Amino acid sequence: MNQAAKAINIPLLQRETTSNGYEQEFKEAVKSLIPKGVEGMIFGDVYLQEHRDWVDRVCKELGIEAIQPLWGRNPEKILLEFIDAGF
């Protein structure tokens, strides 16, 4: 298990993907979680609009919420907060 997930005691799903089939493989992985009660996903994007647009579109297609709490925040402040939190 990833050390960060282990440190905060949350399950972690990791799947190998290919560059050509990434979107479909991503959707399949997420679809497998929906019956387990997953209603949204959290993303750590800060400023890449193209990725935000992709996340919003894909999550909408899957019927889940895209949660992006770091969007538009100062990356340096995020990093300092992360360090101050002990990571």
C-alpha cells in the first residue's frame, strides 16, 4: 500500500494503464468502485485547465462528482502546507 494512503488509513486502488487506452482503462477502474459507494473522486490539479476539463467531462460521463480542492491555489503554499503537516 502506498505510504501516504497507509498513513491516513484509506484504501488505495492502483491499476496499470496504457497511454493509448488510458481514458477507457481509467473509466473501467472507476466504474468498478461505483457499486462500492464511490460518488466522487478527488484530484490534485492546481492549474492545468486541459486536465481539469478532462476530469470534469469524464466524471460527468460516469455520474460521479469531480472534487478539485487545490484548483487555483498557489503551488508553493500547497507544498509548504504539505511539509508543515509532516509529510
